[in-house]
Amino acid sequence: MTRICMIGTGYVGLVSGACLADFGHAVTCVDIDAGRIAALERGEIPIYEPGLKEVVSSNVAGERLSFTTHLGNAVQDAEMVFIAVGTPSQEDGGTDLRYVLDAARDVAKHLRDYTVVVQKSTAPAGTARRVAAVIAENKPAGAEFDIVSNPEFLREGSAVGDFMRPDRVVVGAESDRARNMMKQVYRPLYLLETPIVSTTLESAEMIKYASNSFLATKISFINEMARICELVGANVDEVAKGMGLDGRIGKKFLHAGIGYGGSCLPKDVSSLIHVAREHGFDAPLVTAAHTINQELTDRALEKLARALGAVKDKTVGLLGLAFKPNTDDLREAPAIRLVRGLLARGARVRVFDPVAMENFRRTIDVPVEYGKQAYDTAVGCDALVLVTEWNEFRELDFPRLRKLMRGNVFLDCRNVYTRERVAGQGFVYESFGRGRK
């Protein structure tokens, strides 16, 4: 058992802390937000993530997981301190490191015995060394520490499984002592034969950015192919299947539609572009992937305008707000850009999401109507848009929808349905990359 202090109870910190406790370690999660800590102590989970509540509850009951606002005691009792605070984007695409560096200063003041400080927050190459420099400058005389970069690869909606059964664990370290302690922390994964990739600090940081930027590029590539498919009369679903069977390519992330969102891909792509430009390189491939993704909302609006004649004074219903199913996360969600675009063009907008509605009400200040489920959202609509592929939207009753709607346009932004199925029920069906036949 290793004594661990996890700084930050956001998405990464809470999932990582709870799962490390489930590995048998003693984990104390620290946050400056007293309200959040109080809620966690009451058993309330501040984010929607399948399976997380059960992992938190069982490890609190087993006295392996606790929550506090008192950083000093948690750091002094810990053998390892994980920094898992926010690294938001700046307006120029760069990464705001103030919370990471503030955490490093606070940790430094409370160091006593040898401690491994683990940079868990996603941050550009060179950040771990900056953290180490801040700690060295502010720590008490005689306190020893090592710095480690241990990037996370958690997908929202499946984060608990991703932590418990990862493809790999990346450990950037320059000390055998720190490297061995990290291997001990992740020892439960040895039974799964999970690869532990040992690298330098900078390589570990770059692995996270390179991985996410490659996935973003793959998504943007298939969306560019979808556009060409529409021009030449091909079906992007068939093209993606044929491509994906090539072992060099693989079938994952070859789904055409309205593009990626969330807290990772958009932010990490922007940050990598920014870092490259700081070093005098424009990173044209990653920049193109970012540009293509941003333009996909405009394509959706163009499809609606073409099908409706114009969106002004039309009522458009959106099914789905979260950037993907099984989360309430709205960060960089295509639905938000779509809502704003529709309102700017004079449309009336009605929305429904099975999980993200309250988050949308609380954080997005736009004049929309809120549905209670898919069918009342459709009432009187001229067009219905499937934005997030929640399971409950995968088997819609189209005859029922047709009777409820005023118009007959259905825009499938995730290519869930086929033209034959939907058009056969009297709809004008639009999707991405399937031509118009």
C-alpha cells in the first residue's frame, strides 16, 4: 500500500484517486472547493461518469479513500503527491498552467521526507521541469523529492474502465527510485500484462499530445473523406469499413459526422499547435485537423438551410447536447456551436439531452426551449437534429415523430440511421458523407 495525496477532485483527479484506492492504496483527495469536498463526503459525485459513484462509495467504506481541504496534512502524510488540477486553454490556444504551478508551490511548502511528485494534469512538454523548479525553490531545506510525468488517457463515459484496464501506463522519470515507486503503484495492472512505458519527462508529456492529436487528425480525415464522398456519390460508411479492415489503419475513430469535442481533443490539439508555433513551426497537419473540425458545424447548418430553404423563423429540435454519450460534459460540444449558429440565423431552438440538460441550463445562457424527452421536443418542429448518439436515440419511432412535427427534415449528425429507413417514413433525410441519393 502506498500513501497518496491527489490534488484536485475534477474529472481526472476524482477518477484517478478513486481507482488508485481500488488498487489498495490509501488515497486522500484534496480540493480548495469546500463545497465540493463536503458533497463528496456526503457521497455526492459532482460529475456524471458511469461506475464512478460505486468505486468512490466502496473505497470510502473500505477507508482507503478520503476527502479534505487541508493540503498540508495530506502532503505530509503522503509518499506520493499527484497534481491533477485544471489546465484550461488560453485565448491564443496555449495552456494556462497557473493552477499547476500554484499547486506545486503549495506542495513544496509541506514536503518533509522523500516524496514523489507526479504531474498528472495534461500539460505541454517542459511543464514537469517547471514544476520541479518551483518545488525546489519553495521547499524546506533538506526535503527530497523527484518529479514524474504520468499522463492520463481517460475517455469520458468509460473512464473507470480505462483506468482499471489501460492500454498502457506512461511514466516519465529520471530517477530509478521514483520509477520503481510508480511501478509499485500500478502493480495491480501486472496481472493484465499492461505495458509500463518508461520515458523521459518530455517524451511522456508529448505522448499524450501526440496521441490525442493523431486521433483528432483521424476524425478530421474521415470527415474530409465524407465531403468528397458526397461529391462523387460514394458512401463514407462503406469507405470507412474498407479502410478500417487494413491493420495499419484500424477501424476506430473513422466515424464521419459533426466532429469531436470535449475537454481533451480540442484543448490538446490547440495546445500542441501553440507550442509548435512558439518554436517556429506551424504544424500544418494538426492545424488542418483542427480547422476541418471547426468547420463541421457550418456544414450541418448548410445542410439544414438547404433542406428547409432557410432556417430563419423555423423551429429546430436538437437531440443531444453533451459532446458524446455517457457524459454531461459540454466543453467544446458541437451542439453548443450548432445552437448558437441557429439562433444567430433567426431560428427557434428546442433541446433535449438525457443527462446534460441541467449542465446546459446552468452554463449556457441562450434562449432555447427545453424538452422532457425526444418526442415532446419534436412537437411542432420543422427539423429535428440528432447531435449526440445516446442509446435512446438509436431506435426512434419515426412514424410518431412525423405526426408530431410540423416539418419533415431529419439531420443525422452521427450517421446513426440510413436514408432508406428514415426517408421511407416521409422525412427529408440528411447525413454526412452518404451522397444525396
